[in-house]
Amino acid sequence: MAKLHTAMAAAALTFCALIPVSAAAQAHDVTCKYTPAQHADALRVLEAEAAKARALAEANPLYESDVGYYASALRDARACVKMLAPVVSASR
């Protein structure tokens, strides 16, 4: 009986832990306001800045938030490049 309760509690915790992740993923809506070339340029700059932030974060943990910011900005820029690239190639 105790094993059943433990299994049910573990299943409930797993289920509850997954709900916020999926809701947050759906709530994140990327809006691509610029051209694919501008997003590609931003991607190059953000990758360089992210590398700098990672190096600074290794020396000083206060820069960890910068690493998170650049990771988020890179994810959005990559999503825009991926989303807009087929549109441009199809229109040519």
C-alpha cells in the first residue's frame, strides 16, 4: 500500500512539474519585426556577446543573468531566422 502511495505521489509531482514548462513554452510568442538579414546580423552580434558574457560569468557569478539574457535573445533571433528564411526563399 505504501508503494502505491509513493508511486502516485511521484506521478503527481512529475505531472505538476511539467505543466508550468509547457505553459511557459506556449506563452512565449516570438514576434519577428525585422528582415531576415537584420536578424542574421543580430545573431552574429548576440553570439559574440554571449561568448563574452560566458567568459565573464566564469570569473564572476554576477554575470550569470547576462548569460541567460543572451541565451534568450539568441533563441528568439534563431527562431525568427528559421521562421523567415523559407518565406524569403519561396518568394524569389
